[in-house]
Amino acid sequence: MTKKTIKDDHPSSFVGLIDVISGRKNVDPELHRRLESVRQLLVAPKTHEGPFLTVLVRTQGRRLEPLKDALLCLAGQTVQDFEVILLEHNATKDAAREVRAIVDRLEPEFGSRVRILEVKGGTRSKPLNAGVHEARGRYIAIYDDDDLVFADWIEQFRDTAGTDGDRLARAVVANQVVVPEIWPQGQSGFRTASWPNSEYPKTFDLLQHMLVNYSPFMSWAFPRALFFTYGMRFDENLTVAEDWDVILRGSLLLGVDDVPALTAIYRRWVGGESSYTSHDTESWRASEQAVIDRIDEHVIMMPVGSFNAMRRMVLYNTALDNYRFIFNGTSLRRPLNWAWDAVRPGFRVAVKVRNRIRRLRAR
Amino acid sequence: MVEARSLAVQSVLYRNSAEDIERATRALTNSVRWARADRLISDWTLQLGDCSPSAVFTETSLAPLRAVVEAEGGTLGYTVFGANLGSAAGHNALAPLSSTQLLLILNPDAQVAPDAITALARAVVGDVGIAESRQVPLEHPKYFEANTGTTSWASTACAMTVREGFDKVGGFDSATFFLYCDDVDYSWQLRLHGYRVVFEPAAAVFHDKRLTITGDWPAGDAEIYYSAEAAILLAHKYSRPDIVRSLVARYTKDGSAAALKATAEYRKRKAAGTLPTPVDRAHKVAEFVKDNYAVHRF
């Protein structure tokens, strides 16, 4: 692998905060010196001998044809400066054998960059942490075995993040409906049933993402520093939402650069198994709440522009509060309350349906 | 049990990068290796036809490519056409350079999956005249029957066809089609000769197609023009004067340079008497569904 020098042209949010404090005219010289020392530690040029990207592909060996597609998409990348770690999680013996047969058949040069890492037990986070531990890339991207990436997936990450940044890079992903189907030669395949729908926000908005995850895993390239400098890991206590957790904590700590391109397709299975169908609503709710609670336990940094955005939210909320008196009962407001009582059950159902649709879209 | 057959893989180059062709060739050779191991392919050759203004390869730069092909028991042919023949005429020119039982029509930069050649060779049996690969990451939306794969037409981004059928229909109609619809026409010609056209989803091929950030298809100028022109010519050839009239009217109303140029080209050929003789008068094979040539799934 080529050695590249890590420079200081994509400072993270954390480094940005240090710059704000140490840049003040009247800052204590000793604090300034120590902050600069920390800054140097974080941004000082260092050599990295690994590839630009490590791609972690999770598989249980249950969807072999989609896994072949996922690997084919990687073989077709315009930038080949990457390695692949196939995270074989809780695969049965037969499934593991099938996965090995698929890897053995890869074109030799590409196949030489694909490693299988067997992981037993634990939640969906366990193989990810095992993969991170083994990753040699300057960035780490995660890609499930049933998803697709376009030829410029890695090229766009590289062009946006550079080879040296410490910020997360986020591209746009489309959703596409697939239906399980047996193929003419007997393989357990699928039928693609929709055009890729680019329904997620085109640029990253941290405040929006605090409500729900609008960015599937393949949207992201995580800088190595997130895991090896700042010590972050996937939360193995979470049964689901492990992606949302690291996306939120990572973006709060380091910041995000937008990749101005649609570079991947998330396959939404209809009539098949997915993380949504494999875990019940309670599991999702508990995991999401755990993500929120942990972030809420700590001080957080918000990106530039957040103060105005949050002011607008508070303003809007305050305005709503000012009109809530209409629904608080006195005899004068009683007719309104009666009307509200009449429509409230329907309103609640509508809100639940809307929220469910949002969650489905988000996963 | 399908017996081993000989295969010629044909690609028509136009301003491709040598690196892309080398990568595609490595993927192809790997796929052939497994098809040969499965005793589906015997002798094989890769025939590259170069339509670029200046040749993509020299004899020296071709050497590594030749080594890759020969290491897997194949032979490599590289023909510099010296002119942009278009894909249809290019493939017609390449076909006589081999005498194999099967032909794989392949986009030069498309990368076949390891088991693609195996799956295609298994699909091209009996009355099947051509089998189309499933393109990744953007799959063609044509409808196909679940159990048989039977479909209206096969895209030749990556499709395997029987030489016997190719010869029977006279190859691609290069006199009529330059860039688009030559594969639709070829498929329908095969069907008129009693062959079946199938889509084989197990044969995947990576074709570098991309979408805009809003998920739209970014059609280029050449695609807009040549597909508009081909649409009129295909409707004419398959005895649908009603569609020809409708397209001409729509293009005239559209008024864009590409639409007007396509209409002018059709009128020019009509006046010169160089339009193809209409076939399929009973409308047995041709399907015109909205602006498509098959029912689409989406």
C-alpha cells in the first residue's frame, strides 16, 4: 500500500472547538499551549500504510445471491484502494461453506483483498467491532450483504473526505423494493420491484437525524480516528439502531462532510426478512431510547449553524405553547374541547401510522 | 446435462480506457474459468473490435491482456476498425472472426460475475436464442416470467446468444440501427425465427450506470438522439405506422434539436427508400408499451 501523509485540511468538530478556545485573544497562555499540544496530537501529519478504505460487509450467509451482488459492486469500483472484511456472523456450517465458496470464486486480484472474519454470538454490533479491530483503512465503511453500491461509491468518499480528514463523510442512498423469488435455475433469488427512490435528505442535518436516522450505513465513511483516536465502538448492548448510535455520536464529535452524489441502493425487502422484521417494536423502541439516553448523559458539540436552527425550533414550540390554552378547559373553551375529544382518537391513530411509516422509511 | 460448447466473447471498444478493459477481461477470464470447470465451455476466444479514433491498445500494451486470456485457455483477437461503426456493425464484423457455437455480446467495460458465464451457458439451451444477464447495480425493469425467465427482448450489455440463431437472422441490423434498439430488433428477429428470449437473473454483470442525486436517469445527448431515432425506425420495421406517426408528431411538437434531428433522419431515409422492409405484420413479437418495448415491472 502507498504511504500517505495525513494533513490538516479537514479539521474535526472537536479540533474546531479547540481552535475556538485557543484562538481567543485573552486565553490563559498555559491553556493555549496545552490545547495546541492536544491539537498537534490530533492533526499532526502521520503516515498510514493501509488502504484508503476498509469495507465491512456483514453477512449471516442467508442471502447468497445478494451477497454476490454486493461483492460484484465492490469489484466494479472505479477506485480499488480498499480492502474487504466479510463479517460472517452466526452463520450455520452450511451457510459458512457457501460463503467461502463465493469468496473462492472471486477474481483472484480482487479476492486477495477480501478476508472472512468469523464472529459468533452477540448483537449486530459485535461483528462490527471485530471488523473495526481488524481494519487497516484510513476510513471504514459498512455495507450489509444485500445492498448495492454504484461504481463511484468509494471514489466519491475519497474525493469528499480526501485521504486525510478526520470528519465523517456522508453520501446519499436510494431505497429499492425487492421481493424474494426462486430464479429459473433454482437459486433463492429476488425480483427487483421498484426504481431506486432517492427519498433521504440530500445533505446531512444533525438535528433531523436526532429524530430518526435518514442515512443507512452505506451512506457513511467513518474516519479511522473515530475508533482508534477517540476510542468509539459500536454498542454491543443494542439489539438494533447500532448504526444510528455511531452516526449520531460520531457526527457530534467530529462533524460531517456531505458527498454530493447518490452512491448506493438500500434494498427494502417486501415479504422477506430484514432487521425490521427480525426485531419487534419493543426492541427498536428500547434500543432507540438507549441511544438517546446515552447521548443525553454527556456534553455534546453541535455543528456550525445549529444555534439558529435550535432557536427557530424553540420559537416554533413556544408559539405552539401559546395556543395550547385553547385546549385547556373553561366553559368558554368547552366546545373546542368537545370537538378535540371527538377527533383525538383518529388523530392519535394518524400520528401512529405516520410515525410507523417514517420508521419503516428510515430503516 | 448441458454439454460443453465453444464461446466467442465480443466487445466493441470506443474510447475506453485500457485499464477498464483489463479489469473487465480479468473478471471475464475468471468467469470463463468456472464455466470451463463446470464443463459448460470448451474452447473460447475474446474478440475486441476497436472503433476509437486512435487505438486503445498497442501490441505491447495488449500483451498482458493476451496473457490473461491465454492463461485460461482462450485466444485474443484485437481488430482496429479505424472508424466508429457503432455497436451493431461492430459485432457483425467481429462474429465471422470466430466459429464458436455461442457468442457473448459484452459491453467492453462491464464486469461479469464469477458465475455469470456458467448461468448464461445453462440458460441458452433448447429453444432459447439469447439469454440476458442481470445488470447491477441498476437492473433493467423489463418484465420476465418467474419460472422461465422468458421476456420480450434482451439487452446486449451482456447477453449470450447461439451462433446458429445469429446467422439465421443475419446478425444485428446495422443498416437501420446505430446505437440503440439493435438489441431489441435482434431479440425480436430471433423470436420471429422461433427462438425464445430469456432474462437470466443468476448471471449478474456490473455495468457502471449511475443516477443523479435525486434518483433520475442522466441521459446524455447521444442517448437522447439515437434512442429517439431508433424508436421511430423500430416502430416502422415492426409494422406500426400508427406509432411512427405518433412519435413524429410528438418529436415535432417537442422541438428539441435531438427530436427534430431524429425526425429529419427518418424522413430522409423514407425519401431515399432506405427504410427497412416492415416485418411482423401480425404483431406476434413486437411489443410497444408506452415508450418501452416490453411490459415494465417499474
